[in-house]
Amino acid sequence: MPRQGDGSSDNGPFEATNNIIHGPDPVQDTKVPRADKTAELPPGINDKGLAIEGMNASAGSSQGIKKGPNVGQG
């Protein structure tokens, strides 16, 4: 379909005659609405669990058959 050639869309050239600004009033309160309705954190959120200190929790590292720093996905 041919275009108008003036850079506008197929809906026609638009003229900017009336700029509408949403929210021009100053902010009355900086608190996010419904911020007091968030759920409590589950119990034990800061527990360490049974992991070995300093070890990765993953069972593998995607190295495949080859080993070394220059292989795999890294």
C-alpha cells in the first residue's frame, strides 16, 4: 500500500495542536500505594540450611567432557 511520503502513518498526518499532560499536580505523598499490604517474610528466611560453607549449591557446572577454564559455557 502506498504511503503519504511525509513520514506519517497510514492514519493520516497528525497535527500537534493540544498537548495533554497527565499528573501535573505535585506529589502529595511519596509512599507507594498499598505498601502496607505486603506479606510477611516466611519463617527461617535467613537460615543457612544444610549447605556446605563456601560450596556451590549446584550439582554440576555444565563443563561436559572437557575440563578446564577455557571450555564450557563460561
